[in-house]
Amino acid sequence: MEAGRRGNPLALIPRLSRPVYRGAEASLYPLDWFGVPALAKVREPKPYRHPSLDARLRAARTINEARAMAAALHAGVPVPMLLHVDPYTATLVMERLRGARTLAELVEEEPGAARSYVEQLGRYAARLHQSSIAHGDLTTSNALVDERGRLYLIDFGLATLKPGPRDRAVDLHLFLRSLESTHPEHVEEMYEAFLRGYSAEAGEEAARRLVEGVREIRLMGRYREERRTAWGGGEA
Amino acid sequence: MVSVATPSSFPPSIRGCSAPRLYPGLRWRSGLRVLGIESTAHTFGAGVASSDPPYILASVKDTYQPREGGIHPREAAAHHVRVAPEVIRRALEEAGVTIRDIDAVAVALGPGLGPALRVGATVARGLAAYYGKPLVPVNHAVAHIEIGRLFTCSADPLVLYVSGGNTMVAAHAKGRYRVFGETLDIALGNLLDTFARDAGLAPPYVVGGLHVVDRCASRAEEPAELPYTVKGMDVSYSGLLTAALRAWRRSRGAEERAAVCLGLRENGYGAAVEVAERGLAHTRKPEALLTGGVAASPVLREKFQGMASLHGARAGWPPPHFAGDNGAMIAWTGLLAYMAGVTVDPEEAVVRQRWRPDAVETPWL
């Protein structure tokens, strides 16, 4: 604890072992947090970003993620329990879920069971949106099911706490694209399940607005067949 | 400005690569030659690909450069009409073949600028019909990926494709190149070019192989604080462009202006590499391929390499002639598609300005 007294918050964390997961955004290190099985989510410096931009982004996303997780919990959306926040080392410590699998794995392995979780995910997304939170990276990889069969949302690093209609639509857009790129066989049934859950929670009008928002985002993307120019027909 | 790439100038990587091994599912046929025609944007290119080493026999291109402003589609098309016969003639000559030795004609039917696309399509349809050659439709974005795979000898890469008109992260999954992320508004090359033009740094956009924004940025240490927008696996650059131009107009002195260039570059490149990293972490591909015109940037390459090494992936990119638009990539992809049985009736070979790569089935993979 020598370093701890000198003000190094990471000294609270016992020496980090090898990461159990190395993602794009952060690495996860298992640790014991005063008796609680925990994970340290560390946003490590990226060599491809200018150091000052990198430091700014990592600190901002760490704080943002912690805030959004707290807000999600208040909105009635299960997230792993947050144990410690340190923007200086861009570290979050949170509870380690037992036997967690990603929804992406579940969709591939047990699409039947996955469908009800996707519906639940739609309900959670609606709760977030009603509480003025947009997740910002809502994919099948960012939803976990623990061994008791409870669904959790994770990875709030890109969340927005004052979302406009566009940010909310981005959630569905990203979810839909994670289906298209990772589970092309299950796009329709999972999309329907998600919307079923969403409208059950937020009402059909909100769901309709969300779908309309997605359509607008998709027309913004490059080379949409559907898009038409001001001159009428788009294709030659 | 005719640029010619000949087999003698190819890097060693392509020579050591066995193309049939990159396409284990494809029944490889020896002795095939395909002529490819590219005209999707401001480059008119023609190339000849062979199913035997060295695979690329010729690549000739001529790029339209406006004296001021950006690319006007009509002007680009007029340029293509002017240079097409000479570029194709020289490609055949470089390859040491005549049109009669060619087994099929491949053409990029999209995505791209309508008037420019129609020049290539018209020429290709004409050649195919007149000489009785099969016509092979090629998606320009897919062609960037396939030529990149050949030059880096990659079997299954995560791809970051960055050019004037495109910014996307793609990887092959379940019969197609799937788009994992892309720009929600303008492309990375467009960001750099528009900024350079409106800031009065361009044209010319590239000086001595380096983009003028890269040049301007090299004079700064600390980047100006500008918006950095990543949404999931997507990027957005329009806010960055607006903010950078505003900061440029407000800036006083060369030092502040260089800081704006550096901020623009760092945020622009950083966001693209970040979404590529997300794609790489998500797909767990062992290789990472950087391609498209912006892949010529040494700064971007270094960042891309650094990102890939974080995930134990091998990073690679084709040489600039083949990273940018060229005819050889159309010929090469056309060759693969032709071997897999893909052809189109000239009467049905219409251009598709918004033809997405994930709309293309890839029976050669």
C-alpha cells in the first residue's frame, strides 16, 4: 500500500494478472476486490493516438461509462455492480458475473432461447431511452447472460446521457448491424423480438419513431440503394 | 498523368504468394487472362490479370486532376472518354498481349459517380460485345479488398478501406464481405481533401507522396482540441470538418494553423483506426489489411500497424499504385469471379452508383 499512500489509486488493485479478455476498447483483469470476485476494466493507452488525445478520450470514456452504468441501474437495467472508478488510470472495477456468456454466443448456439433475451434487451433499451440514456454501442456482444439466466448490459463507454432522437436510433441501428454482420441468418426474428420488447416497454409510437430514425441513419450511410436524390431516380 | 505499374516494380510479397492457396475453395484454372476496367471516380485504369504468377501483368491509369475545386462528375467522365483508348492500349501492350488473348473483360459497375462509371461500362460492354468476350461485373470496393489480399498474401483479413469516397471496416463472413462499420457521413479522404481545399492548402492535394494535411500537421507538436466521433463501429467526420475549418479561420499564426491540421489528422485517422480495431477485436481475424487511396499515408500506416500488433494481427497494405483506384484490381477480382462462373449479359450490365460490397456474393471464396 506504499504507492496507495502516495496517491496512486491503482495501488488499491492487487497486482494485475494476465487479462482474461483483450477487447478493442479495454482489457479485463480478474481480481479479488475485498472478497468480491471482480474485474478491472482498464482502458490502456493506444499507440495509434496522439498521447494528449488518447489521455483525454480514455479519461472521458471511463467517467462516462461509470455515470451511464449508475444511470442504467436507476432506470431498472441490470449492469454489473460498479466497485471503483479511476479516471486517471482509466480503470473501472466491477463485479465479475458468474458463468457469463455473450448474447452473440447465445444467438449462434441457441437461437430459440436467445430470442427471449433479445426481447428483454429491447425492453432494457426502451428503459434506457425513457431515462434519457443511449447506450451508444448496443450489440449482441455487449449483452451478457449469467449462469442464473439474468441479462446484463455492459460497455457503456460510448453512452450518451442527453440523447437526441438520433442517438436513440443509433442504438437500434448498431444492434441491427451486429445482427447483419454477425448473425445474418437470424436478422429478422431477432429484430422483431427486439422491437416487441421495445414497444412493450415504451409503447408502439416510440418504437415506430425509433425505426424511422434508423431508416434515416441508414440513408445517411454510403451507397444506399434505397436513397434517392433530389432529382428523383437514383440508379442509372 | 499516366501511371504505369509493371511486374518488375511489384514488391516481393506478391511473388512469394500462391494465389490458389488464398482461394482454396475455387477450382483454379491455369492460363486465363482478364482485362479489367476501372472508372468509378477520377481515375481511369486498365489492368491485365493472369491466373498464373505473377498474377498482375499490367496496370495503367490516368487520373483526372481538376485545376481548382473538387471532382465534377461530368468533367471526370469527359477525361475518361479522352484517355480510355490510350490507357487500355498501353495496358495490353505492357502485359504483352492483344485483346484476342484475353479470356474475359471485367468492369467496375459501382459504386461510384454515375457519369464516370458509365464510361468504363460503355467501353467494357463494347469490347466484350465486339470481340465476343464474356463480361464480368465487379464491385469496386470488393476489388480493393481482393487486390489488397493478393499483395499482402492475406487469406482472411479484417479490412479498413479508406479513400476519397469510402471509409469502411469489412471482413469476410458467411459468403460475403460484411460491413462492420463505416462512416455515417463523409469519407476520410473527403475530410482531408475538403479541409485542404477550403483552408487554401490544395490543390495539389498530394505533394511528394504526402497529403498536404499530413505536411501541415508535421509542423505541430500538440493537436488542437477537435471533436472525435465514434459511434459503435461507425465514424462521423462532418462535425470534425466543420470544427476544424472554424478553428483554422480563427487561428493566428502558422503554429496555431499547424495544430489544427494535426488535430484534424489525429482525430480523423484515430477514429478510423479505432473502428478497425473494434472490428479486429470482434472478428478475431489474424490479418489486418489497409487499403484505398488514403492507405498511401505513412502516418496512417504506422497507426494501423500499431493497432494490429496490439491484437497479434499481421498488418499489411498494397503499394500506393494498387491501394488507390486501378484497373488491375478490377482485372484480378474479375478473374476470380470469372473462374467462379460469374458473368453478365452486356445488355444487363448497368452501372450501380450505390452498389454496396455486402450486396455481392463471393462464390470464389
